[in-house]
Amino acid sequence: MKRFRLTALVWALGLIVPLSSVMAQDASPDDAAIAEEAFVYGFPMVMNYGVMYEYFIDTSSDQYKCPFNEVYNTARVYTPADTSVVTPNSDTPYSFFCADLRAEPVVFAVPEIEKDRYFSVQLVDFYTFNFGYVGSRATGNGGGKYMIAGPNWKGVKPDGIDQVFYCETDFATAIIRTQLFNPADLENVKQVQKGYQLIPLSTYLGEKAPEPAPPIKWPKINKELAAKDPFGYLAFLLTVCPPVGPAEIEIPMRARFAKIGIEAGKSFPCCELTTAQEAAHKQGVEKGLAAIKQKTSHIGTTVNGWSILDITNDREAYHGDWMARAAIAMAGIYANDSVEAVYPITRSDVDGSPLDGSQNKYTITFPAGQFPPVKAFWSVTMYDGKTQLLINNPIDRYLINSPMLSDLKKNTDGSLTIYIQKDSPGKEKESNWLPAPDGPIYLAMRLYWPKTDPPSILPLGKGTWKPPGIVKAD
């Protein structure tokens, strides 16, 4: 089976037709503009569906996790073999579930966890909005029971439920991160993961289950199919994203999409398109993808060469700015809100030159006592600059993080230097080596549960702590 790569999907969608396509008289002047708007709006949703299809639907996929309404625990950290999600976190073993909320809500339970171990449960809807958090920062480590309800549920919070999270879409994904202190700690993480439980509301209440929701015929997706029919996938996905509640604001926009044949549950195109209509749609796709790339390259505030994104990934924060949502998805889908984690990212050194492991060696130095100010932990992770995936390397090291500090060598002044290069810096420095690809480099810091009191990276771009720049090694 060909492995579905979201980065490849991004590029494939951009290579459908030349920009020089010219619309003929029988195409509406608005067709290309509507197509561009629809592509930008649907971009994160199609990416999300690609992940969901591999993780929870396609049992033949080597990325498959589990069926809907079950919890899957990954009792390891991510490696280069994990390719469904770009810029994956390799700090924490993941757990996942995808809840089908059509028939009834689900109840999610977390165990009591020792106070020093960070964990988080990030709840994401089909729009890719973060609609809720459970975890060390949000709810504490004392354990609890939480309910996730879909857009059409009208009940009240049951007894014994600590909090109800309302999801705007019929399906909700949970991304669960459990901190791993070191390799010997993996068995402890497995015990924590066993405490993550998901059951239907009827089971929790001891009542008869409602009639199950009708089965869905999930369309197969891969990069070739998505490139051929991005609007067909959007029309399908709108069926599980009903315009009710807060989503009612989208009704006029979806009416515009219908003008070019994108309607929930209907085939796209509904009938044979003229050459001019096809050209208009393809032109809109290309312009939309180019605009997303342009936005992605300029989002955030640049500090010492690092781009720092201020993310609140929900409907209210975006306020209809679908381009911003698409850019966040392209930069790293499923990004946490900044209150949960901050992600300085870079492709450049402190002087603005592109990072390239085939041409240069680099270092990043944290002055003594000036490590990232967090309540949980921090890391610096290496990715291939072309794919934004983890890279194979001779020591199987994909990041350097704060739990590793006791194994790293400090400089005589107490500072810490990390060596960023494709070849070993020598045995005496290898403990501090972060292997780089033989080509473009993409680096991401992760600052989990950033402190709010000085020194702090918050407010982003103006905080009293700033990430040190990456410099070329002598």
C-alpha cells in the first residue's frame, strides 16, 4: 500500500493545473474566487480526514490505530516510521480516540496521575478547532470523568461528570500526550495509559443504548485521490459538520460554495463541467494553495530567527479567518493552543540564512540558567525540511529535551550547547548532538505549559525570555 503523506498531499493539490488557465464566457466571474475560498476553508478538514481515515477507518493502513469509540495507546514515542501527521511530537507516547457522537455522547475518564508527570488530552473537531482540554494544566492530575457531546445533543450534565465538552461536529478526535521521563519510565507510562477509558453515555448511566447511527460509506483518500477531487471530499465532510449552533454563521458561505456545486452530501461535480468551469475551479485551487503557503511563511513573530505562533485554535479566535486556520494546519496540524504549549519553529539561522545540513554545521546555546521557562518540559526536535517528518539517523535521536539534561555536557560557564549537524561532532560532544538531515532542516521547539510570570515567553514575541538563535559552527 502506498503510504499516505500529508505533506505530499499538500504538494499534490498544488500541481493540478497551470495558473495560466483562462476562463471562457460560460463560467461565472465568481467561480474562481468561490473555488479559492472553498479550497482554503476545506484545506484543514481534508488534511484531518486523511489522518482520520488512516488512523480509525482503513484497517489495512500501517498507520491504523483502532475503531471509533475505543482508546488506542501508543506505548512508544514517534519515529520516522510515523508519517500520517507532519511535525509529529516525539516527546510523549500518544494515546488516541475518535468518538462518533451521532447517536449519543461519550464519557472519557482519566486516572489520578503523579503530580510531576505532565499529561494533556486535546479535543479536536472536524474543523480542526481545539474545543476542550483535560490535563495537568487544564484540570489537574487528580483524575476525573468528562463528557463529549455532539452538535445535536440537548441534555444536561449527568451526575458524576466533572465537565461537558460540546463538539460542533459529529466526530471528535482526542490527542492524548503522556510525559515520558526516560526509556526506563516506559512501563510507568503504560500503566497511566491503561487508565484512559471511553464509554457511551448510556453505559455510564446504566441505561438502554439508543438506536445506532446509520453507517457511513467513507470515501478512500490518498494523495492522488485528494489531488483529483478536493471539492468532492469537502462536500462529503460537510455532512458531518452540520451548520448548527456556532456553525450557523457558515450558512451564507456554504450557499456560495453551492453556486459551484459544493453541497453537503452531493457528488461533486453534480454534472459535467464545461472546460471554462473546470479551469475556474482549478485556478481557484492553485491560488488558494499559493495563498496558504504565503501565509504560512509569514505567520507568527520572528525572534532570533524563530517564528513564534500565538495560537488559539477555535472558532471565536479565528472569527472567520479561514486562511489563518489553513496556515496553522500546513505549519503543523493539531497544534496546541499557546496556553498549553508554545511552538517556536524555524528553517533559518539567526542571520536569516536557510538551514541546510548538507552545507553547514550549526549550534544553539542556552546561557546558564536560561532554559525555556515552563511548568512541564521543553524540547528541540529535528525534522526533514522537505517533508517535516522525523529523520533516520545513526543514534536514533530525534530531539533533545529537558528530561535529558542530566546526560548532557555543560560548558565551563554553565551554558548548554546543542550541536546540529548530519555527522557526529565527535565522541566527546555526541551527548549533545541533534542529528540533522543531509539537506534542508526544519526545527521545532516545544514548550509545554509555558510559565506566565517572568521570565516567560508570553506574551509571544514580547516575553522576557527569548529562544536563542541558531548559528553556523566554526
